[in-house]
Amino acid sequence: MCGCVEHRWGWRCCAPNPMLFLGLFLSAAPSGLLGEDTRQVSLEVIPGGPQNLLHIRAVGANSTLHYVWSSLGPPAALLVATNTPHSVLRVNWSHLLSPEPDGGLVVLPKDSVQFSSALVFTRLFEFDSTNTSDAAAKPPGKPYPPYSLAEFSWNITNSMDPATLSATFQGHPVHDPNRAFANGSLDFKVQAFSKSGRPAQPPRLLHTADTCQLEVVLVGASPRGNHSLFGLEVVTMAQGPDCPTMQEQHSIDDEYSPAVFQLDQLLWGSLPLGFVQWRPVAFSQKQGVRESAMSCQASLLHPILAYSLPQSPIVRAFFGPQGNFCAFNLTFGASAGPGYWDQHYLSWSMLLGVGPPPVDSLSPLVLGIMAVALGAPGLLLLGGGLVLLLHHKWNSGYHSLN
Ligand SMILES: *[C@@H]1O[C@H](CO)[C@@H](O)[C@H](O)[C@H]1NC(C)=O
Ligand SMILES: *[C@@H]1O[C@H](CO)[C@@H](O)[C@H](O)[C@H]1NC(C)=O
Ligand SMILES: *[C@@H]1O[C@H](CO)[C@@H](O)[C@H](O)[C@H]1NC(C)=O
Ligand SMILES: *[C@@H]1O[C@H](CO)[C@@H](O)[C@H](O)[C@H]1NC(C)=O
Ligand SMILES: *[C@@H]1O[C@H](CO)[C@@H](O)[C@H](O)[C@H]1NC(C)=O
Ligand SMILES: *[C@@H]1O[C@H](CO)[C@@H](O)[C@H](O)[C@H]1NC(C)=O
Ligand SMILES: *[C@@H]1O[C@H](CO)[C@@H](O)[C@H](O)[C@H]1NC(C)=O
């Protein structure tokens, strides 16, 4: 904890700065989120179709959020925020499954929609990193043919748990000539929340009732080489002609995310109206212990032509034929260090949400340590300031009494 000043010779940091410290204390207080603190959240598999549409409806006092997760086509999520507690999702299955699904999925009343966007997960990449020593190399090795996630079949049977507001889409390639997924799957684990908190599993992203978490898990699939790295292609909806903003936030090393100093975010709109947030870390073990932490690299966002993408019926149904898309790649791990090869396991998590992203605050433990580390001089400084202030107040009160 230290204040930094810009010197002629560059940045220089000094001893603990009480004002900065006070600032940290203040910002550690729960921040007033723009959204609602708690929501009535319900989870439903939309009936009448091939079991592939999960609707999360999160109702607050003055608003409803709709998250629709679908594996019709590539796995995709719609997020729709409305300004009424009464908005509903309407799905016309025959329309949605037709070649022209436009309008087959709507949120009513239409004029209550304040914000809507979408994410589509289009491809799973695999690279042979055997001869790649440069961790920042792009691509991180010799690419194998990618898996198109539109050509996976997905199953959410028996995985829906209303108690934890979660469900899992378990995916297998429809055509799997080498039986790579005979003992494995690619899982999209979706979870909603009725209030803010932090899961027990790393990376322990802070969530609110306005967010929804996705954990992508590749488990048990046979890699095509001894040193396979995996990656994921993510497509987002643009707001107008411009791609959403990609942002790196630096955070303080904390007990919640040891040694991960960064939070990556994709922001829709400048307010922002919605976001995707993740820590640049993936895990090669289910327990998510520190030894299994792998880096997660995100590429820049590029505009992408809609026709070059596998079509997501829900995105087309909700947004119609117009809409600009942008894409980025995530790659997990490096040729050295922990990897998928350890246990044939890879997990990465992100939050999808409406409004500004949750602001990470310091944990009570770290605040305690800081208080001790700051020690007597700092407390004296703070205390001295307070005494002076009170003294001044008391004096002025005394004078006004006269
Ligand atoms: C909901 O709207 C009412 C009336 O507009 C307002 O008084 C109230 O503060 C709002 N509640 C929340 C939680 O935003
Ligand atoms: C559903 O969509 C089909 C095809 O567009 C249409 O014929 C039918 O009337 C719709 N059903 C309802 C209940 O709106
Ligand atoms: C790695 O390098 C060795 C030696 O240059 C070569 O024989 C091998 O084919 C390379 N492997 C890959 C996957 O590029
Ligand atoms: C989906 O999962 C259920 C139960 O685990 C299983 O019986 C069924 O065969 C699976 N369906 C597909 C298409 O994988
Ligand atoms: C799947 O697991 C079984 C039993 O553990 C094993 O015999 C089989 O070889 C595995 N198949 C593949 C393709 O890895
Ligand atoms: C993978 O490792 C095994 C044993 O270490 C080795 O025999 C095999 O040739 C390696 N395969 C590749 C594709 O490098
Ligand atoms: C993602 O990576 C693949 C394979 O390396 C590449 O073909 C594609 O253009 C990349 N996409 C983006 C948006 O960078």
C-alpha cells in the first residue's frame, strides 16, 4: 500500500499514504449498484421444444432481467433488461426452428426493453504447443482443425437445480470419428443469483443479482497431442457500428484471487449497459488450487461478418437479420506450466451482466492485515487528523455559543 508520484525519472513509490489508505477503506464499503440488490430468480427449460432453451427470469422491484441460454446452433446467451417487473419471454417453437426464425423469440412488452445483447460461443480450438516456447505466440502452437460448437449435441437433462439456480449444457461432437469425446464432454455450466456474493470455487468472481455466471469445462476429452492447448472463440453483439470495449482492470492481490492482479471486461455502451467479466485465469484441476492456475489470454475484438458465423437461432429470432458482430479468442495455458494434459481437465469462468460490472472490494482479512501493516504511525496520523478536526469543530461551536 503506497502512494505513487511521477518523477522526472519515472514512477516512484513511497511509504504508505494515509489518504490512499482511507480511500481504500471507503471504497471497500459495499458500493451502491445501479441494479437491484435482490431478485426473485426462476429457472425454466422452455417446454414444447427439444429441451435446449433455458430461461432465467430475474425479477426486481422495478425491472426484470431475462437470460436465455440456448444450444440450438452454437451455445449462445441472450441478455435482455426490461424496466418492469412484469415482462415475459414468448417463444414460438415452430417459428424459432424454421429457417427464418426472426420474431420467434420475443420479450414483451417490447417497449419495456432497455438493453439487449448476446454472446455466442462458436469454436473450440486445439493447438500443439510442443515447439512453442514463446508464451505470447499467436497462435500458441500448430492448430489442429477446430471443433465447431454448432456441430455438437447438447444435453441439459437432469442437470437443472432450482436450489442453486444452475443448469449444465453437456456437449459432445455429433460426428466424432476419433472418439475424442467418448469419455469426455464440453460443459457449459450456467448459474444465476438472487443476491450478491462470491462462489467458493476460484476464481471467486463477485456476483450480484444482476449477473449470471458461466463456467466452461472441458473434461475427459482425449487431446490430439501430448501438449495440447485449448482456446475458445467468442462472438458478441455490437452496439451500433462499434465493437464493445475491451478493458483490463488491475486489482489488488487479494485472498479471493491470489496472484491474479487483473480483471478483464468487455463493456457494451459507455455507461456501460452490460458487461462480460472474467479473471485471466483457468484451472487444470477441479479444485481450482493455485498450482493448477493457467493464464488465459484474450485477443483483440474484431468486427466479423454475420454470414461467416454459424447462425444462432435465438440471436436471429430476437435481433432479426440486422446486427453487427465482433469476435475474440481466448486461449488457456502455455506450453510450460500446468495444462490440460495434467488431468484432462480445464475450467474457465465468466460473468455476464446488465449495468456496470460489480466492483471488487478488499476482503475483511486483507483489510485487517493492512490495518496491522499500516500500524501505529498511520493510525496516529489518521487519529491526529481526527482530533484536529474535532478540536476545530468544538472550538467553532464554543465560539458560536458566545
Ligand atoms: C421503483 O420505482 C418507484 C417509483 O418509480 C420508486 O419509488 C422506487 O424507489 C423504485 N424502487 C427501486 C428498487 O428502484
Ligand atoms: C408461430 O409461428 C408460426 C410460423 O411463423 C405461425 O404460423 C403461428 O401462428 C405462430 N403461433 C403463435 C401462437 O403465434
Ligand atoms: C517440433 O520440432 C521438431 C524438431 O525440429 C520436429 O521434428 C517436430 O516435427 C516438431 N513438432 C511440431 C508439432 O511442430
Ligand atoms: C442426455 O442425458 C440423459 C441422462 O444423463 C441420457 O439418458 C441421454 O441419453 C442424454 N441424451 C443425449 C442426446 O446425449
Ligand atoms: C474410455 O474409458 C474406458 C474405460 O476407462 C477405456 O477403456 C477407453 O479406452 C476410453 N476410451 C477412449 C477413447 O479414451
Ligand atoms: C506422447 O508421449 C509419449 C510418451 O511420452 C510418446 O511416446 C509419444 O510419441 C508422444 N506423442 C506425440 C504426438 O508427441
Ligand atoms: C481465432 O483464432 C483462429 C485460429 O487461430 C483464427 O482463425 C481466428 O481468426 C481468430 N479469431 C479472432 C477473432 O481473432
